[in-house]
Amino acid sequence: MSKETTTSKERRDRDDKFQSFQRPHMRVAKVSEKGRRYVDYKDTETLKKLLSNNGKILSRRRTGISAMEQRMVARAVKRARFMALLPFVTTAV
């Protein structure tokens, strides 16, 4: 039995075929770029862009918003859920 040695080029070519575990950054739209001072809970179209398919609030890393804007988004989403403008979770059928 002989072991085959692989060169770094062969290893790199093989690694390119497989999927990496790093997700692509999904930048939505910054809130402050649109000239808004706060996030309105009644603006459900904008809030839906900041939610995942399951209804979770996307992280700052995925959306590209600041910490203060993330807190405003979280507060607005929670208010919209309470007022039944947004669902708490989406049903997968």
C-alpha cells in the first residue's frame, strides 16, 4: 500500500469544489441612509426586509446597521408583532 501525496495545488483545486461554511453577507438597507431618525413600527415593508424567513430579526452583521439602529429595529419589530402587523413566526407547510 502506498500513500499518494497531494501537492498544495491539487489540494487547493479540490477545496474549491466544496462549499465553504462562510455565509455571504446580506446587506439590506441602512436606516439612516434614507434620512430617517427612527424606525416606525407601522412601516411593515421595511421591517419585513429585516426579518428572516422564519420571522427572526436579522443580526447587525447581516443587515449592516449600527447598534443604535438595531435596537430601534428590534423595538419596532416587537411592537409590530404585538399589534399584529407582523407575525411572530411563519408557518412552514
